[in-house]
Amino acid sequence: MNTKQIRSLSILIALIIIGGIFLIKTPWRVVASNHPDYIAIENTLRLYLEINDDAQYTYDDSRFKEVLVNDPRGGIIGEDLPGHTQIYLKAVRYHNGNPDLKVSDVGFLDYKQALYAYSRQVVLLYQELLTSGKVAQPTPQTREDLSTTLPSDFWGDPNWDPSVQTPSIILESIPEIKELMNNYGFQVAKLPPTRPETKQPVEYIIQSLEINDDVAKLIVDIKSDTYLYTFVNINGQWYIAGEKIKESVNR
């Protein structure tokens, strides 16, 4: 073997070694609760739960960008709930004014913004219809009055107050709101519930946290469900890129 052949062989071996290094996947590592990344990720989770809880009463989505991001590593939106991916996609398409968006183009932040934009529009439209007289002011109804017409899980909200809220079944019967529902693809329209007088933090129990470079997988129990959150690190900040229900947990 001459010098030229030896040099060529050496270069080939070096390229194979370098290629092998790039092909080797970094293993997922379990992170202890005192690790800086664990603390940062938990802080993001806690802030997200606070923002999300407030949004249920205000329909304000302006702070979600502090903790959420659109990133394909977060997975396909709604894939954990049968049939929901296309519903969420339709909502984002309508909200963004882009009917050509593909599922792969839509992220978790997109979905949250579309959801609460829709919810705000429901409230504004209902108020306009009341003001214009196109819809009559509803007579407050009791639980007994509605017990046979509302969904069985409607009473799951302990803050329901018939004197200030209109059941979703009434809103859905209004043609203008029905049209808005069809545009977004959502099947429920409702006014925000009454905020509790005393605000309580959302309780959670972290089951595990694994990190692979700039992606993290967090499994956490929140109320009666177990969630899988995908976090991504962008410029040193951990954001939530995906949220999926893993299973319901009995306590």
C-alpha cells in the first residue's frame, strides 16, 4: 500500500469515526430535584399553571408566550385525544387566517391563542347581541331547572353561579354564536366562570423529569390526571412545547 492509499484510508477511517459520533444519540438522563434545570423547569410549569388558571376566568392569553412555544419537538397537538387534532388545526387556521396550515405547522402556543381568542369572541358577541336586543336577557335558572338539559359533567365546576352565568347550551342555540363555533370548529361556547374569592395555587406532583440535551420530558400529576409535558430550551430558557394527558389517576 503506497503513501497515497494510506492517506486515503486514514481519511476514510476518520470520516467514519466522525460520522459515528454524530449518529450516537445522547441518552436521556434523570434529573434530581436540586439540579438547576429541574428548578428552572418546575418554575416554568408553576408559572404556566398560574397563567392557565387565570385565563379560565379572564380568557386573556397574553401571558402564554412567557411559558409556551411553537416547536415540532412538542409533538402533534391533540394527538392524545381522539379526533381533536383536526379540531385544533381548524381553530388555528381560522384564527391565523391561513387555511393552508398543516398539522406540522401548528404548535402548542398557536392552539392556546386560538382557543382563548375564540372564547373572547364568544363573550363579546354575546354582549353585543344582548345590548342590541337581538337576544333577550336570560332568566337565572337553578341547578334543578337545568338538571335534565345540561351535560352530566356541567356541575363539576364548584363556582357555577346561575345568577351571573349563562349555561353553554343557551349560547350554542344562538345562530350568530353557532356560526362562530362552526368557523373555529369548537363544539362548546360558554361564558367564563366566576373567579373564587380566594385564589388557590394549582397543586401538582412531579413524578419524573428526564433531559436529553435541550429537550425535557416531565411527567406530573395535576388534579385527577397525569400529564406529559415536553419542554425545550431556547437561549437558556425552558419553554413548554407540548402537553398530553397520559392517563387518569385515582386518588
